[in-house]
Amino acid sequence: MMKLQASLALISSLLTPALAIIGADSCVSFTSADGGFLIAGKGSAPQIWTDPTDSNSVFRAVQDFVSDIKKVTGTTLKVSNYTSSSKVTGTPIIVGTLGTPLLNTVVKATNFDTSNVTGQWETFRAMEVSKPLPGVSEAYVIAGSDRRGVIYALYELSEQAGVSPWYWWADVPIQTHSAVYALKCEHGPPTVKYRGIFLNDEQPALQNWAAEKYNGGSNTAPFNHFFYANLFELLLRLKVNYLWPAMWNEFNKFFPGQAWDWYVNKANISLYMQQGVERAKPYENIITIGMRGSGDEPLTASTNIPLLEDIISTQTSILEQVYNTSDVSDIPQMWCLYKEVLGYYEDGLSPPDYVTLLWTDDNWGNILRLPLANETSRAGGAGVYYHLDYVGSPRDYKWITSTQIEKVHEQMSLAVDREATRIWILNVGDLKPYEMSTEFFITYGWDATKWNPYNLDTFRSLWATREFNVPSKSDEIANIVYNVTQFNARRKPELLNSTTFSLINYHEADQVLQDWTATYQASLAIYNSLPSATQPAYFELVHHAAWASYNLNAMYITVGKNNLFSSQWRVSTNDLADQAETLFDEDYTINQEYHTILNGKWDHMMDQTHIGYYYWQQPMGNVLMGVNRVQKNKVPLPGPMRIAMENSAGAWPGDNMNNCAQQYSCPPPTMLTFDPYMPNPSRYLSIALGGPGSFSWNITSTAPWIKLSSTKGTVDRANPETTVEVSIDWSAVGSPSVSGSITVFDTAPGFYTYGDLQQIFINANKTSVPAGFHGHVEGDGSVSIEAPHASENTTVQGIAWSVLPGYGKTLGAIKPLPDGGANATHFAVGTGPSIIYDFYTFHAITSMTTYVAPSMNAMGNDRQLAFAVQIDSSPAQTVTPIPLAAPGGLPAGWDTPDGFVANSIVPVVTNHTGIGPGAHTLTVWMIEPAVVIEKFVINTGNVRASYLGPTESVIV
């Protein structure tokens, strides 16, 4: 269902003018009332002084800061290098790295406290000081522990002044102000030391775009220095300090025709590695050790441990030679435990202690493993390689944003708790359109203390305020972004098809389409209300994803209905075929809208194909598949009246394979039994036209308690479908169970084999719960419980099942928190934290399905994810939802086209016998940490097929 709650915290857009501060303390004001230092405006233009011995990167950031302030205020700040003979006047801005002569002079002359800055990593302090230099009464000092400390301070001030990090890459307008005042601004060492992105799977979109914009249309090496100049500025503004560039077949550019095979080509591969280290030596780098095979494959088909040991030994020798040292432990090195490489580690291959172990996810956002208690003391530490984009099984996903930041936070908070914070690298594919998700990942790594499961709405709202400067609409924009990512994360768009969502049960497909339609319409209304200068940014960051995703889902659901209706011989099949083709063409229109905004600035950025997958790899072109048509001028054998009903793919009168098990000569249909606690109180009946012409219809009933939304009407070619809602007047039901029927008559002329009427049986059970009961109530054959809707919760050793708002496929989830780190507590069944759900049934319970979010056994195979479920006082049943996997492999059922990650859920069935009708309690016991549960479905006899599960039961 659509998420309707507002932000969980007040956001700083309540200030006037709007000021959105994301993951930082307030450093800027636009009024003198806050007592800040006047940077620019009101006739003031303080001079900036830098030290000539400082880093060139600091000078570049200073120039960007000057440019930013001019765009914001119209004021140009002058920059000068300070020397002992410089004459400084007025109230300057002093910028520099601690340890440079200028900053040494300032620190010595003032009370500027550097105790929490000196010697730290990427730390800064900025504040107003008195008498920093001869003849200067006041100045604003921006000091960094290192060059990036200074750079991040400058870009933080720019961002808070009104320049989004995405001002170029997403065309976010600069917010202008008459004056900008700087407040005290500081930040300690980041949570994660190295925070980076990986440009990957960049063909066709990013590569084609770069070829056009930077390389004269040539796809040969389009990622040149012009491209990287823009990219590096963005990364530093985002507080990124690490990049994996997009590179393919680089070895063959240096060694044409040579095999990437250590067995047969060790000498040339070693030379290639040595040349790479020589090029890297003058710069700040992390050296990747180890090796994988060509084409992102294992090195060989057999065991590779001796081979990798030889490779790592050779690489160590190269480092010793190039760096002229016998101790390479001070050279940052990393070993990425990706896919089969994790298996080598778990089978005993261990690199030197100073090497960072980079753990990875499963390519779908689920971290495979994290440091155990005996692995947290490694000198090299640990990190995580994570994906927003992937090429591989079960399906590529690289078209559009499809990852919830709720999921990112839940997984990366485990990395924080387990001390995997040396390196975080994010696969961002083409970078666009993953802007917000990328920024959240980096922002969380910059300061993990700022974010928790309960303020992620605030991140989206602050982000919307900063990017679009419409604080009154920020929460609504945040809700749109949430909906788009939640809906797309349920099942990646590339995995959708015409039957993903049930067309007949729980109104599922209709509800999905309704939610997408509302999201798209809300986004369109905001887009149309924005100033023209803001519309391109909103289109790129929000509206394109909402529009394109809505259109894709509408197309697939329309094709699904087209297929269903054709099997029922409904002439509206052809109308749905036309609609599907229109929606298919609309996909291209949306694509071109993106490519033509701002005179084609982003041409090719949406080249990625995404419709018509036959297997895991991207289709070479978008293909509309499986659209049916019926002969519009021929009347079906049973006659022109076609009747279909909820919960069935059958059609009447006549034969249909779905009418009964025998598939022919079936008895009249019976609607599923009605009860007062059905989440949807009615069931629909469709009366449709088959063939040309028209007919009138009417319905009679055998019982006064049967309610019909209409009892007569006409269908024709212009209006070929009528929906009648059937419900029960419970005040007229005088016994626990009643039966009746309705009969539909048509007036079409002619003689038809199956006649001109159709009887349908109706049954109803008048159930009721005792006074005073509170909880979920069985309705429509099940008890469906959203995990956040608990009755009671108990805490043990400071740990409790806690709600993760908005996480997952429907409403949210629960998880034991706090996570507990590498030494997290294991509880015996019945001794740990528990969460209780009260529910009432009218039939015996047969089984229960627990909807567990995909998550790996990250505590190791000897501590599988586990919890226990217990109904009433029956024995608790231990559940281990994730099968064990071979070293370096994935659990059975994980990465198939309808496996756990494709479906975004792990359904776990437990059997419960001997539990009759009445009031019950479901107790869920914690055993191991990191379990995330989204939903429980208790089967009382009629759980039907659907993708999202039955609608939540009525709560009394």
C-alpha cells in the first residue's frame, strides 16, 4: 500500500529562507541575527587568504567556493596567497591545512583549538577568531586536518549556502540569497575511512553519453579527463574520496592479444601490474591485491588457492620493489572477497593482516558475510562492496532506481556494528538515475550517527528541500520518492511480467496500478507547479522514475488483463491490446523526454533496454511480448454474454479450463464464501460483451441479504464491460451460515448452446468475535498480519524486536535491535526478546507463512539466521530461513528468476496442527540477530496465490 505518513521529525525547511542540512550541523545562516560571520552580501566581500604551500586540490576547492558564493549572492571574493610580507586588512577568510605556515601562525595567535583536529582523518573546524594576524581584528578560519578536511569544509559551506552537490550532474538550481553568514562548523573523523563509488556496467547509457559529450561520438575511451573533471568535483562535494573507474579489457590495450591467464602469461601480467603500481605510486591509492579471471569470471574451473597465493606473493614483491621497502604494511591494500573469492578465504586462504578485507553483498543488496569476533582486530580492517546496479543472474537491473534506502541503512548499519568501516564502495552503474540513493550511502558512511530507521523520511525531505526549494512540498516529494523505490524494490522492473501481480486475487494488480497511478499523478502535479528552472532537476531526480515506472507497470498489468480476457472471449481484449501498445510506445516517449531536456544534455543516459527479457542478460532492444486479440466480429460459441468473477480465471456460460477441475461441463460457479471480516467487504462480478453488437442484462437474487451494486444494464462496443459488486447485508442474515444464488439474464437475440442465463451460488458465514477481544481477525480464509502491528513486545538484555518503518514490500518490518556487533547475543528458544500478536480464528489453523526479508547468514554458517514461532502454548518451532551455502556460493533458491532475491522475500512455512477456532497468540522469539520479518499469513483454509500476500486482516 502507498505510504502516507509524514516525516517523523521536523525538518529545517521550517526556517525562512529554506535551509536543508543533510547529515551535518548547521554551518550557515542568512540573517545577522544568528551572530555569524558575514561571508558575502550587504556590500561585504571578505578576502580569502591561503597558504602557497598548501595542496593544489585545496586551491581548486577554494576557487569552487568563490564561484559558488558568487552564484548565491552575486559577490565575488578575492583570493590571495599569504606570505610574511602580506598586508591583510578587514575581516578575511583564512583557509588551509593544519601544519602550513599560515595556519601555524593563526593557531599560535588565537584560541583556535586544534586538539580534536590535528592528526585526524578528513576532519575540519571552521569558526570566527580574534586577532589571527597582525592588523586583523576578526577573521573566519577554515582549517582541515588534511587537504580533504579543508575541501569538505568548503563544500559543506557551499552546500548549506545554496549549491547542491548535484548542481551540474542533476541541474539543481542555485538558491540565491542576499547575504550568507558562516557559523561555527566542524566535523570529526568520518565513520568510514574510504567512501567510494564504482562506475560499472556503463554500456550502453553512460558510455554512449560520454562518447557524445566528451569524445566526438567515439566509443573508444570516452571517459577522458574532461569527463573525470566533472565527476571528481561531484564526488568531493558528496564527501567521496575513492573511485573505482569503469574499465574493460585494459590489459589488452597494453598487451594486445595476450591472455589474461596467470598460468601461461605470468610474466606479462606481472609487468602490467608493476607498471600500474608505478603509475599509482605518486598518488593516494588503495592497491587491490588478488586477481579474478577475464570477463568477471573465476580464474580457473578448479581450485585457485595455490594460484592466488602465488599471485599475492608476486604482488607483494612488486610493491616492495616499486616502493623500495621491505615492509609494505603501510601501503593501503585491499582484497575484495567477491563471489568465488570469498570461498577461497573461507577455505583457508588468508592475506597478510594489514590487507583490508572487502566483504561484498550478493549483488542484490544483501551482505554475504561480515567480520566475526576473531576477525575484527585485523590491522587492515574490513569494508563492504555494495550494489545499486548489477549485470548477472537472475536478471540485470540497471535501468532505473529500485533500491530502498531503508534496505541500505539496515544492511550498512550491520557493517557499522561489525566494524566493517575501512572501505565502503558502491556500484552505481551509470550514476544516473541513482543520485539520491548514492548520496544516502555516502552520507551514512560520512556520519553514521546521524541516521537511524526512524529518520530516513527526514533524509528524503531534507534532500527534496535542498534540490527543489519548495519546503511546503518536500514531504510530498519525499513520499513520491519513497513509493517509487519501494514499489520498484518489490520486484526489479526488469523482472516484471504480465502475471507478477495477481489479476484475480486480493485486488492485487488493481491496487498496484492504483498506487502507481496516484504516485505518478502526484509527481506530475508537483512537476507542473515548479518554476521552469527547477523542472529539469525534478524530472531527472524524481518525475522520470515515477512516470516511467508507472507506465511500465501499467503496460504489464494491461498485457496481463489482455491475456486473461482473451481466454474468457471478451471483446475488450482488443481494447487492452491497443492500450498495451500505446503504453509500450509511451515508454519511448518518456525516454526521449529525458534525452531532449536542456537541449540534449543527457542524450543517451536512458539508452538502457528494459522490456522483453528472455534470460538474465539485457535484451538488445525493447520488445512487447504476448499481446492477444480476439475476432471482434464473431460471437463466441456460448453467446455474447461473458461472465467472470473475482478469485477465478474462468468464464461463463460455456467451457473454460479454469471453471472446474474437470475443465468442461462444469456446474454453475460458486463465489468464495463471504464473512464480515473480509478486508474487502465485496467481491466483483464482471459482465462483458463477447463479439459484436450489444445486449441488456439483469440480475435476480434468491435472498434479501445479497446486495448488488447494480441489477441491470447494457453492454455494447463502446462500453463492453460492467462490474457488479456483490456484498452481504449482515443485518439481514439470521443464522451463522446462509446460502443463496443470483442469476444473470441477457436479452441478446438468437439461440446459443449454453442459454441466455447464468446462475451463481452465494454463501456467507456470519462470524463474530467476543466482546473485549483486540487483535487481528480471520477473514477471507486467513489471518494476514503486517509485522509492525504487534500487540506486545518484550526486551531482554536491552534488545527488542523493533519496527523498521517503510522497509520491504508492503508496510514495514521488524528486527531485533540493537544489532549487537560481532559478539551479538545468541538466545536459546524461549529466553530471548519476544513479540506477540493477538489474533482470532473461526476455523482450524493449517499452516503459517512468515515473510522474511532476504538477508545472508552473515554471522557465519555455524550461526545461521534463526528465530522461533509459537502459537499459544504449543511447542515453539525454530526457523532457519536461509539455507547454508557452499563457500563462495549462494543458498539454494537464491538467484533463480523466481527465487528469494527476485521475489524480494523468503517465504517460510511452518505447520501448526491441533489448533482450533478461538483467540490465539503468535509469539516470535529472537534467536539470532539480523533477522528481518515483514509479514505473517496464517492459513485457515483459503490463502490464494499472490505476489504481496493477502491484504492485512481487519484489526479490532
